[in-house]
Amino acid sequence: MKPIYPVVMLVSLLIMMLFLRIGVPANNVARKEPSDLFVGIDAAYENMEETKQTIDEVSSYTNLFILGCTGITHNDTRLDEMCQYIYDKGMYFMVYREHYAPPTEWLEEAKAKWGDRFLGFYAYDEAGGWQLDFQGHRVVSEAENYTDAANQFVDEMNWVLDWYKWSYTNSTRYPLFTSDYALYWFDYKGGYDTVFAQLGWNYSRQLNFALCRGAATMQGKDWGAIVTWTYTNPPYIEPRLELFKDLMLAYENGAKYIIIFDSNEDYTHGTLGKEQLEALRVFWHYVQNNPRSSVPLSDRVAYVLPKDYAYGFRGPDDKIWGFWEADNFSDQLCQNLGTLIEKYEYNLDIIYDDGLEPNNTYGYSQLIFWNETITT
């Protein structure tokens, strides 16, 4: 059955355009707690006063704030101050960390002071993307074949994240979050509880949603979306209309976490201007008044990729595991997915033939395999 979401999107955009023209009264966006939805900002700059000003600004129309700069999060004194500030605003929060886990004492105090408002750690990011693009570090430096690369990636990530999860305390295990722009399946297998699909540049939004949501669904995890840079220089983030469209697309696709990245290139100041914040405020108003309909898994279709075939899907020159060039098979996969996304839109997930049992659809209406076989 053809989904009605494009109609919903059109109506939403018309509402948004009206709101952006006349404004949404502040008393109409008083913060409530939408069920199974976290909306917020990832502030990845070190300026604490500016961070507090941002928290003050958005606390009435978001419920999540991510402390995303190690200049704050690797300093326990500064971290305590900022966590308490967010907590006092009644918001949930995450803490970005890399290279070392927080001490046991800090975690025990965090549990006592902030309870479930402290959601967990945003640990590292873009492991899959860096594997493809070799941006300073790869999880896997060399491999004999696709399976060898997959096994190394998953084993190494499991080792790193298991240490992160368990080395600091015997009594508290906080979830681990990350964001990425590729290889979501292997991020989840590596040990993450939630992955945020990055929305930026000119990458296909729906393709990344299908990849991330499919990986989360099959592995029993949560997923989200984070709007990142569109430009490499100011204003970095896309204009308000495009931003609102991305937020709405993530909402209609079922993302549990919907976030906007906020930092300049030097991690010294935020980048969100009045028009981006207005788009976020209108989006919050919309989700308060328009609960999304849950799409049953049985109404979705899954396209099944070959096991361990970690292609980036960003164009004909993308690579497989960062080592092997795309081939004719890669091109055919892209064509197939383009056709299926056009046909099924929000109802298409992308998964891997990774331990799938014969004649089992895993709750989907059908599985469409890369070799054109179909399981219904």
C-alpha cells in the first residue's frame, strides 16, 4: 500500500511556513515529554558561558542536550557544573568521551545526583565512515577479504567498547551512543546501543535512514538522526526550511533521537542562528501536537545485502571497507536501491544476510535479496 507520508510532509511544510511567518507564541511550546522521542542539540564547543546561553534558549522546546566537547567533558569539575545546569532545566543529557572512561566515583555520583536524566555516553564517532575514508585512523588497517575486514572491525570495536562499558564500574552500565555516516550495521555489531545517522552534505537522507533503521531493527537497538554540516565554512548548517525538512523526515521515519550538531570548525563557538533555532522550535511545536503513527514492521520491506559487503553507497567512486574499489556489482546494488526507495519510501529498510534463517522474514512483509530472490 502506498504510504501517505508525502502528503503529511507537504501539510507539515505549509504549517511550518505559516509559523515561520507569524511566529509560534512561547506559551504554545512549553516543554512536555513526547513519548519515545528525544529532540535536542549536540554542543561540541568549549565555551561554557555560550553553552549555558544555548541551554537557556532551547530548554523550552527540546528535551535533550549533548555535551559534545572534550574540553568540558574530560574535566570533571567543568563537567559536573554543566551536567547540573542541564539537569536543573529538566532536560535529559549525554556526555561525549573518547580515549578514556570516566572514573567509577564520578559515575556513582552521577547516578545518585541525576538519575535517568543522564542517558549515557556518546563515545567516539564515525568509526564506519573513518574506515571508508581513512581520516586519520582506521579500526582495520589491512584485511585479506571482506569477511576478514568485518571480523576485525567488530572484534576491535567490541574490545574498545567493552572496556569502556565495564572497566569503570561493577554496578552501573550506561548505554553507549555514537553517530556515523556509513557502516551502521557494523557499528551496532561492534557494541553500540544507539547510532545516529548523520544528515549532511548531499548524502541521501532516505538511504541512510534505511541503512541505520534496518541495522537497529535487526539487532534490537534504537536509532536516531543528527543534522550535521552542509557547508565547510559559515554558516555550516543548512537554512531553516531545509533543516525543518530534515527534522520532519527523521520524525516520520521513526527516529527516537533527533539532534542538531552545533559547533564551528575550531570547536570554539556554536553555529546555530535565529533561523535554525526557529525551525527547531516550530518542529517541537509540531511534534507536540501531531503524534506520529507507528508503522508496523509487517508493513515494511527489507533489502538484503550480501554478508560483510561494507560498501559506502555515496556514489560510483565509493569503496568497500576502504580498501577495495567499487565494481559493477556495487553499481547494480545502487540502482536496485534507488528503485526500491522510490517505490517504498519510508517503508524500506536495508539489512545484511548475516545469519538469516531460510524462509524467515523477521517480521518484515518481505525480504528482497541482492540476488533477486524474495522471501515473503
